[in-house]
Amino acid sequence: MTTSDRDLDLDAVVVGSGPNGLVAAVTLAEAGWKVAVFEGQQTPGGALRSHESLLPGFVFDSGASNHPMAMASPAFRELGLEREGLRFAQTDVPLGHPIAPGRSALLRRDVAETAAGFGRDAALWRGVMGRFAGRWRQVGRAIGDPLHPTPDLIALGATSVWPTPWILRALRDERSRALLSGLAAHSIVDLRQPATALVGVALGAFAHGVGWPVAVGGSQSIADALVARLESLGGAVVTGERVTDVEALPHARAVILDTSPREALRIAGHRFPARYANALHRMRYGAGVYKMEWALDAPVPWADEGLADAGFIHLGGTAEQVIAAERDVARGRLPDEPFLLLSQASRMDPSRAPEGKVAFSGYAHVPFGYDGDISESIEARIEAFAPGFRERVLARRSWDPAALEAYNPNLVGGAIDGGLSSLPQLLARPRLSLTPWATPDPQVFLASASTLPGPGVHGMPGRLAARTVLARLG
């Protein structure tokens, strides 16, 4: 870090420019604080970065492409980033779930239209999803601040804070069962664990309520909008400066770490008492992901033509197959048929690919730190549901867990959840506390997905960390 960086006159320093770090910085800047963000990479954004490194004109996101949580998040809604030019695009079919070649379940924005495809489960789907989808703002606010339970959070918990197989007992149609299991699998834990059904119901409600849109131009557009807002408030972002020691940072009243617990210990561990340092060290990480990107010369030739309109695809088969795959991953085994999560981003945002071409991407859940190559099995699985897929591939790129962690140190072992999303670790994240964003050091705070309310592009850990700073330091 240069001498000029050390001499900055600041109230707060944020380490890491992911969505949580940037939201924390903007929140403090709006309160009149002088803020600087330090980012180790040359481009800010963390997992929001986008790149055009496969073929010219094809834009891919380094992390999530589809953003239901960003649309439902109080942090993003109240910032109003459309003033910085941020725009979202989506389709009327947020999600498709192929069960077998030529047969799929489709989640449409309209709850009644979706339920109509679920036979005997139509009334139940309308009743449960319709209720929460109609109150998506309140549900988003409740999930975003779980330490202050609201009637909506209590209702959501009472309905779905169960293992996914328990909830599936109430469903009889294979389409609704498969769709809910795929949604629940975003928890990235064994679906027989408690609270996995809550993830499925919440994501389904958001899909109906706000959709699963993409940011026009790439997810980088979200980071760019946050940086623009911060700079308009007098804040700064310093890139290419990896922080290794909190003592090397500019003098400031508060230091906010948008990092994994491992990085937090490396940067500021010498200022934490042993008990707290041990709590960070014991943080368990979830399964990893194996990511792939494809530049295609034409749309994916799905056997079920209805999937062409879906913004996101859960390629998992039946509910039982999804549950089995996630169980294998949780046990450290690679499934014979991995669960795939695929984004058809350029279907909604044509600017991501040259005219007539397609930017297609996705990932499979794999054991933590998995070091094998599963690109062939991923493509074979897609080919089974979309015969002729391989013939349309112009170029491809694979990211194993090690490559993902090298690209973004917060993705420890390829895990994208900031820490295992089991029920105990969702409550104690990173430790059991009414202010989990504060550390024993009165100057140092945490603001990553490793704190409440957990993973997702919603900025709420950053917002709550900033509010904790303001409450404690004024």
C-alpha cells in the first residue's frame, strides 16, 4: 500500500468490493462518512464481476447471473440504483426444471398459470406460493433482518423450516415436487437438513413476486452502479491493493471486512481474543461449485421447447434425483448425475452475445475443494436433455473450485455460500450474537456473506454492518 493511500483522511475503510462491501460503503457515505474501499483485484465487484474473455462479444458473469434477491432486497430497493443507469431484464418464465428429455416443470411469473401445470397440487401451490409472493416486499425485509422477526418471517418459518423431503410429502405431482426440490437445492446442503425447504419456498415466492432477472450488460453493472453512487458521495475505490494487515490500512474510525472468516483472521486476527478467533476458524464451508461457460452459435436445442423461454434452468431430474445428488455432495462424493444450475442470460439480455449467438453458463455442485475435471459429464448431461448441444459450442471454459478461489478469495474451496448454510450456522453466523457484524475489536466489523443474513446478492450483511458501525461509533 502506498504512502499516499495511508495518508487518506477517512472515517471508514472497507476491505473487499463485493456487493456487501460496496453497500456498506454507500450506506456510510450517505450518512456523511468519508469512505474508501480497498480491492485486491483490478476490477471492483467481487463475485459481481463480468468478463469478455472467452470470445469477443460474449459477456459472462464470474458469479451469479440471475438476481431475485437483488430485486427483493430492501438494501438495493432503497438505494434506487436505477439513477446510476442500472437496469434489469427478465422473461415471463423465470425458471424451468427438466425432469426427463421433453418433459419439464415451468415456473411462470403468474402463480395461477404455474399452479395450473401441477395437477393435484395446483391449489396447494396457489395457496402457499401465492401468499408469500403477494407479500414479497415484507418477506424480503423479514429475511434480510432475521434478528427482528416479523409475522411474515414467522409464517414463512412455520410453513417451511423443515427438511425438504418432509414438505414433499404434501405434494403429489412430479412437476411441483421437482421444482421445489431444485429451488431448495440453492441451500447447497443435504436437503434432508432443516430449513432447506424454507430456501425453496422463499426463492419460489421471489420468482413469482419479482422474477429472476439479469442485470443488463452483466452483473458487473450492479457493482458499477454502487461504485458510481459511492463516488458521487465523495467516496473512493482503490483497486489492485490486496490488504494483508489491518495495521497497513489508512487511519480510520472503522474497518469493515467484506471477506471470508479466513481472510478476516489473516488481516486482523492478531487483534481478536482467542475465543473469537477460534469461532472464525471453526466456520464450516459448504459444497463447492464447478462452473462452465459456453459461447454458442445458436440457442440451446432443448428437447422441451418450453425451456427456450426460461431465464434459469435447474437440470436435476426428479425430486428424488435432486435429493440424492445433493446428499452425495454433502458426503464428499461426486454424484453420477450432478445437479446443474444453468443461466440463459443472453435470452433476456441480448447485449451479452453477438446477434444470433448465445452466452450460456452454469455450474454443478461438487464436494468442497473438489479438484477433478467434470466438464465432460456436465456437457453429457446437458446433451441428454438438449440433443445437438455440443454441435453448437464455439468455445468453452471451465472453472474448478481452486480456480474460483484464486479468482475470488472469498470462494473458499469453491464454496459460494460464505459458509455452510445449515440451520445452526445460519443462526450463529459467524457466531451466536445479537450483533454478529461486530467483532471484539471496537474498530473492526464484518460485512460478508459469512454474517447474517447469509449468502446471495442482496447487500444486507453490508447494510446491517454499516448500521452497526453508525450505532456504535455515531
